[in-house]
Amino acid sequence: MADPKGFLKVQKRELPQRRPVSVRLMDWKEVYEQQESGELRRQAGRCMDCGVPFCHQGCPLGNLIPEWNDLMWRGEGRQAIERLHATNNFPEFTGRLCPAPCEASCVLGINQPAVTIKQVEVSIIDQAFSNGWVTPHPPERLTGKTVAIVGSGPAGLAAAQQLTRAGHTVAVYERDDRIGGLLRYGIPDFKMEKKQIEARLAQMQAEGTRFRAGVEIGKDISWDDLRARYDAVVVATGATVPRDLPIPGRDLSGVHFAMEYLVQQNKAGAGDQVADQITAEGKHVVVLGGGDTGADCIGTAHRQGALSVTNLAIGKQPPLERPSHQPWPTQPTLFEVSSAHEEGGERVYLASTVEFLSNEVGEVRAIRVAETEYIDGRRVPKSGTEREIPADLVLLALGFTGPESETLESQLGVPFDERGNVERDGQYETSEPGVFVTGDAGRGQSLIVWAIAEGRATASAVDRYLEGSTSLPFPVKPTDRAISVI
């Protein structure tokens, strides 16, 4: 394909949106506005045009989507949130952050636009919070059993709420200074304001869940001590080890992992004083990686006042429509335009970064890239296509390789699988009795909806371990994956 050193550039593509959006001018408020009630009701009513629904099969939580869509169409919002909460502890998170595999498996999506399920979901929970319908559900009795959950992301919080409601005494440990994990410090405010976390934590505290922020297990408290204090332990530490790019110039000043950058901005947004904060203000910014984290960096750089923002992806631009090898109801890989992309910047595909270039004082000044070519299935830089892109700040948003393993291995002694995740059996239990692992720490980097589903399932397994039986739901097995072609 002819594209002399343009590398299939994409600039501010105008594509149809799945749901109406209104992008405010570069503030830190959530960019998505509430859907107009008439359109919301129309979308909920479209769900009733379906024959045999597949949407709840596409959702790892098994959300009862047709039921709460029907209730919203009927104007019965309080009943709708009850049906939504029956399978999902945190619809305010998934309604804002989940890529909606349910919409990919919507039956209407076979030959027309899918129902905007995600928009209906977030509208249900926002209405519920506004009307005071989200109330604490403390247990009717206490079992006398104690559970420690290490990590306060969506998997850990889901497990905590389920186990607290089952009557166990649950403490959630978080090494950061605030509860929430990547929900707190990895997601920019323009995607989800942190008042959403605070509202849910208030409910959980009223139910009896205890939170211990600023405590690092393995350092402040050893894993052995934690096991001795509690009847069961759940590892929900996530997959936090970032994928690096070990090329010449990697150690230059101005080259950072995406999470270093995003965490600092979230802390600054919370009112903290961040020493030597990484900022895009007045800089040419290059973001490596085309996923959600890369988009988060793009939107953050815009708001900080970057001179330019360039997003590089090593692979091919995804198609605009579902490809034949990813038929309905599977989750297709498509070219997406988020609010951050709409705000500006340049997107470049088939771009292989080969070197970070330095100025005279050891700061990054540019990156050298080449066109990507495929040789025997490998992606390699094509000789003779190199060019430079100005860069004062480079952000590596290349995904994550797995959980941090040092203290888990040395103190807890749990094994890791070939992908670098903590090994577990079909009940989420590790080789150490009474120690369970949930979410990305056991699954690997995945979606928020899988994290919540695993947290709920792990709570069921822990409850069975402690009580001999359980009535808690077990929505997914550790080996479950998204719908795929049979």
C-alpha cells in the first residue's frame, strides 16, 4: 500500500458515535452528559425488538439487560436498579469505563446499530444515586469469620462487598493513600469523577466493610502475619507491572510509563501537592500504544496544554466495521474514536519506535520511528523508512505484563503461571490453603467487567471455604474468556 512515510496517518476521524456525547472545552469534568429521557426510553424500548437475547452472554456478569431495559422503558427506575444490582455491584463504574461487550452481542446489532446498553446502565445508576435508592445492605448476622482483601480495585471491592453482606468481617488493604486502586489513580477525572468512588465507598462502610489505606502488604505487614490474623486472604493486587520498551535512549529524561503520568495528575486533581509533577504543558507529547490507557494520556495531555500530541501504534489500523473473522456475537476489534481523540492530536499506525533521541543535557528531544512490516508473523521496523518526530515527553502505554511478584513469591510462596499471573484452581484458590486470587492478578490485564465478575465469584468461593456452602453467585470461572468463534 502506497503511504510514503505517512504510515497510515489518521487525524480526527469523524465517525458515528454509539451514543450522544458532548465534549466540554478541556476541563476535568466528565465529558459524557446524561442522555435525554426520551432517547433513553427509546433505546430501552428497542431492546424489546430482540428475539433470543445474547447480550447477557456477552457480559461476564450475566447482567439481566432485557429486564432492566424493560423497566426503564416503563419508567420504573427503582425496580431497574434492583435488577441491575442483582448482578453488578458497581454499575456506575462499568457504565462509564466498560467497553460494553454486551453491545457487541446485541441481537439488533446483526443488521442495525446495537441498543446503547451502556448508556441505559449508567442512567439507571445515576438516577438511583440522585433519588437515594442506593442504600446500605448490612448483613443480618455475623459469621465470626474474617477476610483480608489486598487491593482495592474493582475486583477487590466487589469481593469485599459480597463477603461483607454474607456476614464476614472484611478488611480491605490498599498501599496507596486512598482507596480505589486504578479506579482512583489510573482513570482520569474526565472519564470518571472520583465522587463516584466516594459514593460507593460510603455505602460499603455503612455495611461494615473496613478500609485500611496506606498499608502495603509484604512491607508494612508481612503476608505471613496477614494470614495469621485472618481466616482467609484474597489477593486482588491487579496486573501493575508495565510493559517496557527497551530501545536506545530509554533512560532519557522525559520518557515515562503512562501510569506514572496518570497517577500524578489524579493526585494533583485531588488537591495533593505533587513534587516534580510530570506535565505536558508546552511540550510535544508522543504516546506509544493505541489502547484505552493511551487515550487517557492523550486527553490528559490536551488538558495540561501540550503543544502537540501524537499517538503511535505499532500495528495496523483496525477496521471500521466488524471483520468476517470476528462474527456476531463475538467482541470485534474496531477502530474507536474516544472523546480524547475527538479533542485533537494525530494518530499514526504501522509505526515502530526504534530510538529515543537526546538533546545536549540528556532529555528526550525526538523519537525515531520506522514503518512496521510483517515478516513471518513478526512486526519489525522497515529499513529505509526512518523519520524523526519531535518529542519533549514520551509516554509508554503498552499494557501490563502481570502482577508484582516479589513478596508474593518470597513471603507467601505462591507459584506463578507461564504468563506471569498467580496460579489458582477452579475455585480461585492458590496452592496455599485459604489464600485466593482474583481479578487481573490471576487473569492478567483485562476489562473492568471481568474484574467485578471475578470478585463476585471469588467471594462465593471464599464463603464456601469458610462456611462449607454458599448462596453467593459464581458468575465466571477462572478459565472463562470472552465469547469466541467455535
